[in-house]
Amino acid sequence: MSRFDGRTPEQLRPVTIQRGWSKHAEGSVLVSFGDTKVLCTASATQGVPRWRKGSGEGWVTAEYSMLPRATNTRGDRESVRGKIGGRTHEISRLIGRSLRAVIDYKALGENTIVLDCDVLQADGGTRTAAITGAYVALADAVTWMQQKKLIRATAKPLTGTVAAVSVGIVDGVPLLDLAYEEDVKAETDMNVVCTGDGRFIEVQGTAEGAPFDRTELNALLDLAVGGCAELTAAQLAVLG
Amino acid sequence: MSRFDGRTPEQLRPVTIQRGWSKHAEGSVLVSFGDTKVLCTASATQGVPRWRKGSGEGWVTAEYSMLPRATNTRGDRESVRGKIGGRTHEISRLIGRSLRAVIDYKALGENTIVLDCDVLQADGGTRTAAITGAYVALADAVTWMQQKKLIRATAKPLTGTVAAVSVGIVDGVPLLDLAYEEDVKAETDMNVVCTGDGRFIEVQGTAEGAPFDRTELNALLDLAVGGCAELTAAQLAVLG
Amino acid sequence: MSRFDGRTPEQLRPVTIQRGWSKHAEGSVLVSFGDTKVLCTASATQGVPRWRKGSGEGWVTAEYSMLPRATNTRGDRESVRGKIGGRTHEISRLIGRSLRAVIDYKALGENTIVLDCDVLQADGGTRTAAITGAYVALADAVTWMQQKKLIRATAKPLTGTVAAVSVGIVDGVPLLDLAYEEDVKAETDMNVVCTGDGRFIEVQGTAEGAPFDRTELNALLDLAVGGCAELTAAQLAVLG
Amino acid sequence: MSRFDGRTPEQLRPVTIQRGWSKHAEGSVLVSFGDTKVLCTASATQGVPRWRKGSGEGWVTAEYSMLPRATNTRGDRESVRGKIGGRTHEISRLIGRSLRAVIDYKALGENTIVLDCDVLQADGGTRTAAITGAYVALADAVTWMQQKKLIRATAKPLTGTVAAVSVGIVDGVPLLDLAYEEDVKAETDMNVVCTGDGRFIEVQGTAEGAPFDRTELNALLDLAVGGCAELTAAQLAVLG
Amino acid sequence: MSRFDGRTPEQLRPVTIQRGWSKHAEGSVLVSFGDTKVLCTASATQGVPRWRKGSGEGWVTAEYSMLPRATNTRGDRESVRGKIGGRTHEISRLIGRSLRAVIDYKALGENTIVLDCDVLQADGGTRTAAITGAYVALADAVTWMQQKKLIRATAKPLTGTVAAVSVGIVDGVPLLDLAYEEDVKAETDMNVVCTGDGRFIEVQGTAEGAPFDRTELNALLDLAVGGCAELTAAQLAVLG
Amino acid sequence: MSRFDGRTPEQLRPVTIQRGWSKHAEGSVLVSFGDTKVLCTASATQGVPRWRKGSGEGWVTAEYSMLPRATNTRGDRESVRGKIGGRTHEISRLIGRSLRAVIDYKALGENTIVLDCDVLQADGGTRTAAITGAYVALADAVTWMQQKKLIRATAKPLTGTVAAVSVGIVDGVPLLDLAYEEDVKAETDMNVVCTGDGRFIEVQGTAEGAPFDRTELNALLDLAVGGCAELTAAQLAVLG
């Protein structure tokens, strides 16, 4: 059975990871998973938030947002509404947690890296594209800090790599990397964040329609682990 | 090996579900999982939000909040800060999704039920206690609506039951229903929402320390399914 | 003439003051005036707000809030609306002023006590129940600070006791401690805060219908002074 | 004993009430109590807020604010801070309640009058000056509506007059109409709103220092009733 | 051709500049351009915002606002709406920039002057009246600081004078100092801020209807330069 | 004399206008003026804001924003701060006014077009690049509406074209199209919006350092008119 765009169930959309997109940021990536395009910038600065001062440890955080017309119908700007929506909060927190899972705070020293993930065009899987791209921007920012001697030469702030992908069950079939058209029809939707060695950082599965059983959960996890491995390979390829 | 409070790894804390706590709400429950106490009220009203009018379908939503001194250290009120934090948003959304998973919107008709889950005292597992208690308040509100003839006598708006529990790995050991003292030490933390027949509505696992592998994930899911079954039994017992 | 619930005009509703409700707070009380239930917690911390630093004097403040379904009809959360309403502001300020009236700032030293008064169920007189309960929580917090040696052993931060009650004129009859059903019909509504020795800290009388004359004002003050004396006795009883 | 500005204890500051200050508003008054100057405008419009539509009844409300440099030290603008402070809320509500006490909603018909009281210069007693001035602006707006035939010719929306004054105990002496210099030293501070026939609309007494007893309360009420009578005469004089 | 109020095209409305309006502010002016009345206060304090500390340089900033009933129809308060509108922001920034153009920060030393421009009554040209009046208040505040020895006696913080006027094209005719009735009909609207020696600080021209050509632009600039010269004379006259 | 990047004073930076950047929006353009890159999307919908309903006329508005790391140093998100800054407001209003200057509301009918201009990378001139790009997106959205028959075939909603450019005086030399490095050093900064036939829609000149005289103003206007003509040619070229 082939999908609406001709993919097999276990096939990713075309993935591109363009490094060095921005002239200003210490790390910057324009990542695309099919028509989903996310601009990820890493801003590295000396110092840490007040609550962490004097700890000798660094901090990594993330903010996710969508341009108002990234989607098919224009959405109001959160700046205009004067508050951040629950979905935005949730995804920003997910990205931050995912990246912190591969950070050695001591090795980073009292430095902060902020990842901004702005969705320029959305077609499903924006949060997983954001995590996958943000990892590359983060790696570039860490390298930049080492070159600037802001981190000790022998320190290894990154303890591994991180990639993420969505999976879901559509018409009873488990599928990898859902496009928007599939996402809206999915009975179950899961986002999985993996390290490069195939372990889990985050597993978030939600029954959108009927509840799912253990067999379905296992099938989705299998797909996700395979997809993350491919994305890890793509990350390593662009990082040289 | 016994836990700090004498429990075995697969043991819940003492659970109480007190129905009819409030004289005003259509359904109200004071639920406790050990020292965690959450007041869950269900407010049933005729009519639905504007975007749903004319659909013939109902709506269920939830809001979660903590009293400022529910925790060991006083936290600022979100009303005073003028905005809702990401964690609050995230949990409110989780509770709402979990309960909607067992709602037949058509059978509910154009009625709305709002679940308010206010944590009076926190000791770990507030979101899972909230879901477990809110289900009972929701069931009482549905019954109230049927008694008031606001829902057809033959309609069955509830398609199942919902319970939730946290699980986690502490010092390498998978544990059920973490108390706060365990939660802060957990390497992996997972919240699982199940239907009464043992299927999954939501699985949210997060590596707080080291990433977790498939074997650990499976052990946690086993514990959670068992815990949810016990909670389901407790819910059915109080609902008579 | 007897009232809707069988009370005489000068009779309080059943009052309960349950100390030590919370495991976390330095002082905590669940107070009820009939069906009105307010959870009052006192959070004691070292240090004072910036504008008071170096003065050698402490600070006491209060925040009042209602759970959304404390009332007969659900109200929006102020955190969701993003701002605090005028009524909430007004009552928070009243509670703070009332308690500060019996505080010797010098004796308290540079410590702060915050009183949180959260109405779990409302049936008239929430602000007066809050003040009456908060005093007991405050007394417990002061004792806790003395036991922890955060206040000098010989210091007496509390210069007296505080209790409060509502009075009003319903169908031309002055009544003590109005329940909600009476409150909505009252022509005049007054909240009175007294010290244990019968003097006034705050007198707030409002004509809801026709203006009131000096004779009516005097009758209401007589009732209030009597009610506060009974509440003072109840406070002293629970404080041992 | 004479006061810092030469007044006797029962003497008002010089009071001026200038009608027709604004070319735009339906009623407008620049009122001064000594150096306290408040611009009160009444905006009359057809229609009522949504919750009152179809009732056949009108509505009157008020908003109070201070210019940032009305006081000795510049205060931040509430618009810049993005929220209204508790004091502002409290006073706006007091002014609205006071004026509504002399409004016959049925006679007003489904019309709304908004009173804006903006303090141009503050020297104590801003809220009482605002109420006293706003009454005159309100009366002018009612007259305007009658001239425009927006209210029936025979209707009498105003059932009486309203004036307000502050009283307080300074160095043990009860004083009328406190200037700022006296206000900051007052042990007890009371604001009293009276109708023209000497009855009470609002009595708000607060112990700033020591609690006050019944005798002191009575002395303050006597002063306030006398002061309000003088202010009523001034209002009637300018209204011709 | 004469204008609706009898003026010639190059004629200002009657201008009054009343110094020392407020007893509290270091500089204060009630300025009127015809029926437009703006209260401008200058608040001088020692110290500068955090980002400027240690620079040895001072700061001048401005805030503009309108009373809700300054206009023909009542507008909502920005404090009630919880945010400042774009127009208010724009004008506040314009006033601040205009005054900073004649400030020597070094000579001012680490002091801050805040100009508050509150429109009491609006009839067109509020921002230009505000700038013109604020300059006088600023000059008075600088003098006050010199008298208080907060600025060195020989320092000259003011490097020139500033005045502003609006010009526009109505029915094809370039006019000086538009009243509201003219402003709403203008095809082109321009605000010009000049120094006393006839140079430009700010030129803001906007086509409200048809675009304007170079000839029209030149005619407007000629009018504005003439008007600013007259306003400069008026400022110097009141400053003695 | 050549500029830091080798340009002559009257030379634009390389300009690119990429149409059809987004798959979702009715018009979308990625415009670059040198290193300044702005994504402009036009969202066309049927219907108009409430205040315009029934008028038979359409509406065009714009929102401008910067990604947090569009600049050399990361800026806080306005959504996180909960309010829109003055600069953002000012520029959004400028873009909207500029585009409305070439719109025939009647011909547009009761339709709305919203232009979102998001700065992906900033290097001076972001507002002028936004206007220039937004015009092309607007033209595409109008064409789309005509193809969808949402606008009458014979209607011409666009009455002309719009382009904008910045000019300024740096080290005494008038320059066209300032890059950031030049902008921060400019004594005078001016943004000029022209129609394709060389008339002015908006002229905003500001003295950042010394005031400017009429001769300098004229030199800047000459440069701007020339620059806008080149930009108009580029717009027409991409629109075919």
C-alpha cells in the first residue's frame, strides 16, 4: 500500500539540513522534512540565568514559534494576543528537554545556549524537524564556543546526538513521519526523540481516536527507532 | 528492596476518592494519592463554544492549577504573574485530552463540561491523581445531566473509564506511583493514561537523566498498566 | 422571627477552624463559616521585599482567591483572563491590612509572612472567614519561626488577635454573619474587623439598596462586635 | 489647636467645582479640594452592556486614575505596567457604587453613563473629591440626555445627591478633610459617602496605627456628616 | 480663502503656554493650541536606567497619553485594555526623540528627566502641542536641577530649543496647524519638529489620500518652518 | 568616495525578490536587500473587520516582526514578554498605511488582505525591504482573488505600485539604502515610500545626531526617489 505522496509506510519525507543559514547566529540551520521548513538558530552567550549562577554549570533552552502564515489558514500572532498558547509552551519545553538530554552542564561551563526554532512553513512534524535541526545548530554553537576558547578545549559538552520523528496509525496502518494530510486523520499520534545510539529521550503517544494497545505501541516504536537512525545519519553527514 | 515509605516497587500509595465534596458543582471529587490532594469539580452547562455551535456535538475541557502553597516552597500565583506557565498549560491539555478520549460527543449533545483540577497539596503525581479524580467527577456530571433530561435517557456519553498513574526509574529500579521524594531522583519519568480495558490513551515518557532503552520502557509500561487497573477498580467502587 | 436556616438575627453560622491542614505550610487552617470554606496558609520566609531591606522590620501580606467552581456558577480563572479582578484585589488588600494591624514589625524582624486565602466553597462571608482563619495560620507561623529561632525568643510579633464578620440589613432587620442567600437580598452590607479587645481595625459599610441612617449603622456595629467576640473565643480555643 | 494650614479640625479645605470644563463630554467638572484637583467627565451613550440588554434599565460606572506626576514622586503608568493596581480598582469601584446609589435605573432607561475621574494633582482626599465632582458631572449628563430626549421628560433618574469626604484621627484629634501631610500621619483614616439628606452610602474606616474604639468612630462620623452637608451645598450652588 | 474658524492658511491657532501648573513636578506646563490642551510635566531624578549606568551621561524620555474623554467619543483606557496602542507608542517615541535632539547628555550628567504629556482635551495637533509644551517643562526642570546643584553650574544640558507643528493639504490647499475638523479631511498630513534656528529634527509626512509630489512637500515644509518659528518665539517669551 | 562595501553613495545593495516562497499563502515573497531578508506573506480572506461590515469596502493591514536572532544579539520574543514594542507597532502601521495608499477599497470589495512581514535576517533597512516585498505579495494575492472570482474581473484594486528605501547622512555624505553598519553611524536617517510614478506616500526623516537643514533634506529626497524608481523596476520585472 502506498501513501498519498507515494511513500512506503516506513519511509521518511525528503530531509534537508542546511547549515550556516544566518550570518549572525553562532549556529543556524534551515531544516526541511518535506514541505515543513524550520529555521533553527543557536545563540551562545557567556553567563547563565540567575538561579544557576555560581554552579559552574551551563544551561540550554529553546523557544518554538510559528510564523502566522506558516499554516494553511493564518493564525493570530501570540505577540499580538499578548500570551503564548499551550501548544507553543509544550513544544518549546519538549525541544529544550530533548537537547539538554545530551548536554554535560559541567563541560559547558557557565554558558547559555538558546535555540530558537521558527516554523516558516508547516506540513506536519514541525516539532520533530525542529529538534532534529536544533541539534545541528547546537553542535555548531558548541564548536564556535570552543574556537573562541569559551569552553575548555578538552571539554565535551555534547554527550551524544539527538533526532526526532513522528509516527502514527492512519486507517489502521502504522506510518513513519506523518505529513499534515496524514496527521489530521491519524487515530494515534506519537513523537519519539532518540539518541544516536537508539535509546529514548522522550516518547509521547496520544490516542486521537480509539485508544491503542501494546501491539500498536510496539509497531510505532519500531518505526520511530528506524526513522531516528536515518535522521541521525543525515545530521552526522552535514556535520562532516 | 523497599521504598522510603515502605512500599514495594509495584505498590500504589493509599488512594481515596471522596465524591460530592462541593455543594455547588454538578460533579466534585477530592482525590488523594498519598499526600497529594486534588479537588476536581465538573461544571456542566448547556451550549458549546462558538466554534462548535450547530454541530450537535458537545465539548469537554479541563483546567489544572496549584494553590501557591500546595508545594514545599510557595510559588507565585499565575493570576498575579498575569500569565499561565508552560507546565500548567501542558497538564491542563493532557487532562482534557484524556477525558475526551472516552466521550461520545454526539451522545453528549451540545453541552459542555469543564473539569477544574486544583491541587490543594502536592507530593508527586498531581496530574495523574487529577485525571483519575476528574473522571469520577465527569461521570457524576453526566449522570446529573441525564437526571435533568439535558441528555437523552438512552444516550451513553461515556464510552469507557479513564485512570492515570506515574511510573519511573529510580536508582535503576522501575517504580509505580512516584512520591515527590522519588520523583526528583528519577532517571526516567513516565505518565500513563489508560482506559478501563487496559489500552493506552496517553504515554509520556521522559529521560530526566540517562536515556532509557526498550527494556526499561517495557518494564515501566507493565507497572503502569497494573496501577491503572487498580485505580479503575477504585473508581468503579466509589461510583457504585 | 427566624432566618431561612433557623438562626436568630444575632447568631453566627457553625464555625470550625481546623489547624495544621497542610503538611508544607508553616501555618495552615481550613476555616468554615457554615458552607463557606477557606483554606488559609501562612508561608514564612527570611528576608523582606526590596523596599524594606535594612529597616530591621518584617512584612505581612495576603492574597485571596476563589476556585472557579467555589460558587454556584463557574467563574473564569483570573490566571486565564491574565489579570486580577477588582474584587479580588480589594479583598486581598483588606486581609493584609487587617493582619498587619496586630503585627509589631520590629519584633518580627526582617522576615516575611504571606497569607494565602483560597476559597474552596463560597456561601457568603468569604472575606471575613478568610481573615478569621488567616489569623490562626499567622499565629502558627509566628510560633514556628520562634521555634526555629528565626525570631528572638522574647519578641512578641503579635500584639493582639483579629477576627471579622459580616453584618447586614435584610428586610429591615439587622442580621449577623450573612449567608449568600441573605447577602444578595441585603439593603446594607457591612464587614467589620475587630481586635480581641473589641476595638475596630476596619469598618466597611455599603448601601446596596437604600442609604442607611445612623441608627441602623449602630445596630449593625453592635451585632458585629458581638460576633467578633465569639469568633475570637473560637480562635483562642483552637490555639489552645 | 490649629492645623498645619491654619484650619480648625472641622473645617474643609477651599472647595471649587468648575462645570463645563471639557468641550466634548456630556458632563465635565474640574473639582478641587485644596491642592487636590480631579477632572471628572461624564460620557453618556445609548445602550447598555451586554449582560443588561433588554432589561429596560440603565447603567452607571466609573474609572479612576492618577496622572503619573499627580503626586510628589512620579509613579509608573498603569498602561505601561500592563495592569491596573489594587488601589485604582478599589477606588473606581467605590465611585461607581456611590453614584449608582442615587440612580433609578428604570428612569435612566437603557442608557449608560461612564464617569472618568482623572487626578491631575493629588494632595489627599482624591477619592472623595472625585465622588463629589463626579456627581455634578453626572447630573449634567442626565440633563443633557433629557434635553436630547434620550430620557423621558418626566423621568427622574437621580433620586438624590451624593458627596464624600475623608476624616481621620491625627495625634489623637479627629479632623475633617485630611490633606496629604495629615493623611500620612493619621492613626485612623475614614472615607464617608453621604446622600444630601445625611444618610450613609458608604463608610470605610481603617486603623492605620492603633485600632479605634466606638467613641472615636462616632466622633469621625459626626465630622463627616457635617462636611458632606457643606459639600452638598456647594454642589447645589453650582448646579443652580 | 478663509478656514472654517476664520484663520488664514498660514495662521496658527491661539497658543498659550502656562508654566508652573503643578505644585509637584520640577517642570510643568499646560499648553493649548486652540482647543487642544496638553498637560506636560517634567520629572527630574538622579540616576539613569541600568543600561546607561557608569556612562556619565543622562537620559530624557517621554510618555504620551490621552484621557479617555479627551476626544469627541470616549476611548477605552489603555490601562484597562492592558496594553498600549501603536499610536500612543509612536507619539511617545516621537516626543522623546525630539527632546533628546537638543540635550547634551554629558552636560546633563547621570540624571534622568521624564516628560509626561497627557492630553486633557484633543482637537488636532496633540503631538505637536505636546512637544512644544514639553520643551518648556524640560527647560524648567533643567533650571531646577541647576538650582539644586544636581548639574554643574557651567553645564549647558540644552543645546537649543524645540517646537513642532502640523501641516496638511486640505481641498488642495496647504494649511498650517490643522484643527481636528481639518485633520480628518486632509489628503496629506505632516508633522514637523524644528530647532529654534530653523533646522529639522523630525519630518513625518503621510499621504492620507492621494500621494503628494515634491512641490506640495515643499509648500508644507515652508509653512511648518514658519509656524515653528512663531512657536519658538512663544516659548522664549514665557521662559523670559 | 566608496562605502564600506564598495558601493557608491547612490547605489542600492543587491536586491532579490523571490515570489511564491510559501505553499500556503495567497501571495508570498522572500525579499532581500543585501543581507536583510524578509519573508512577506499575503493572506486573503473574504469578509472585513466588524467596524467595516456593510460598507462594500475592503481592508488591508500589516504586521511586522523580527525573529529573535535576526539581529547580531538575540532579542527577547515579544510573545514571551507579553507585549508588542513601540518600534514593532510603528513599523507595522507604516507598512499598512503604505500599502493602503495604492488600494481602491471599493474595487477590493468586502475582502481583507493581511501582510505579514517577518524579518529572518536584519542588516539595516528592514522596514523598507518589507514594504517593497509586501507590495509584490499583495499584487499576487489580488491576482489570486481575481482568479478565484472573489473580486470582479474588471475591478482594479491596485491603483499603483509602492516601493520604499532608506537614506541617510553618514559622515556628512548623503547615502542610499543604509546597511546596519552605516545606519548606526548616521546623523540623519530617513525612510521614504514612493509610488511607481515618483510621488510620496510617506517621508519620515529623523535627526539622530545634529538637526538637518533644507539642503540636506533635498539631497536625501533626491537619492530616495532614484532608489525607489530602481526598486519599482525590480518589482515590475518579477511580476512580469
